[in-house]
Amino acid sequence: MASGLLTGARTREPIANLPKDDWRKGRPDFSEPNLSCNLALVERVKEIVRCRGRFAGEVAVAWTQHDPAVTATIVGARNAHQAEGAMRAGERYLTEEEIHEIEAGLVAETAA
């Protein structure tokens, strides 16, 4: 779940306010320009969540599992709600439209 990024649990303000000694401060996913790209990806995931009544974690895991190079997904959960979303990802699949919605932004962002 990219340490909370893909679930929407981490937004720009809380990330900016992380303590200086927090391990995420030095991670590329939490630093610019990657942070902006990751937060834009999260917004696309959240749109799928809003439109289709799914959990953000469920969509993130299902998207990861869509990649043919991924043979297994290891997901951590801190509570029952998170575990439930991760388990549902194995039961549901994203449509081609949803995959395109998520990945179209990735292509645009990496080209910029």
C-alpha cells in the first residue's frame, strides 16, 4: 500500500508534518516530484472508490494484482477494516475501464 499512500491515508499536509527522524522523510515516494505523482494516482483510485463503492485498499490491491508480472501480493493491515478491504481485492477485479483510468494518469505523469 506504499506505506499508506495508495489507501489515501497519507495526504500532503500530514506528510509535510512528519517528524524529521521519520523513515518516510528520505523515501522517494514521499518526496517531490514523486509525491505529487503518487497523490494524483491516489485521487484516481479515490474516484473509483467513490463511483463503485469500493475500499481504497481493495482497489489498490486489485490494481497491483492486474499486472501479469505480479504473482503474489503481500498486504499488511492494522485493523479489521483494512483486512476486510484487502481480502475483498482477491474476490473482485477491476474493469478494463478502471485499469485505464488509473494507468492513463501514470503515462501522462511520466511523460511530463
